[in-house]
Amino acid sequence: MNYEIAGLPLHVLLVHAVVVLTPLCALLLVVLAVWPRARRALWLPTLLGTALLLPLGLVTIEAGKWLELRVPPAPLIQEHTARGDSIVPWLVGLLGVALAVAVWAVVERRAPARGARIAVSAVLAVAALAVGTGTVVTLVSIGESGSRADWEGGFSEDPLQR
């Protein structure tokens, strides 16, 4: 498959969407886990966004592998590409938490007691915090290695003479 649009590598374009959508979904899941009114209003858009994130992440990874074959070999690029796959289990986990939050949003009104509602919300909050934090930390690690691969040795502290 050709991973470019208008002559630009698709990876470079998609990575921006992943970098914005991932922390947004992670944060929303934490908010929805602890705030019932927000959960009732935003569970569907959050679920859809998180469901979109997994295939978007997978395509971004494949586009990155495609791009790696089209640039000069470099250890920093190889490190970045090797780290890219590490986001997949986290995106799956994020989707799992989003599904749990969505199910809870639909059935929580039938919960027999206030204590049960609080307990389930607490479990969801811990899960959302754990998976969200892991996902964002992994994303930052991958992005940092990509930034180093792209910019290290090509940036000057002082303006270049032209």
C-alpha cells in the first residue's frame, strides 16, 4: 500500500491525530468514570473516539514502517519504529475501558444501591487512570524517540546564517 497523500508521508500527518486524540480519550474516560452526568451525556462520543483510535494507531504504525524503508537508515529511526508497536496493547486497553464505561452508562440506573454505583465508578476510575496513564506515557515515549530521530543533529541553538 502507498502511505502518502499529496506527496507527503501519511505517517507524518496521522501522528498528529493520534497525539491529540489519545490523551483526549484517556482524560475523558477518567472524567466519565467519576462524573455520572458527564458519563450519561458523553459515553457514546467517547466510545466512538476510542474505537477510532485503535485502527488509526495501527494505520499510523504501518505508515511509519513504510516511511522507515524510504529514508536513510539511522539508529534513532530504528529505535522509534521499534517503540511504535508498544502502543497497541494500550490502545486495546483504552478501548476496553471505554466499553466498560459505556456499558456502565447504560445500566447504572438499574443498580440496586448507591454503594454499588459508587463501587463500580471507583473501579472504572482506577482502570481509566491506570490505562490512560500507561497509554499517554507510552505515546510520549514513542513521540520523543520520533522527535529525536527527526530533529537530532538537524537543529541549531543559534539562527543559521543565510
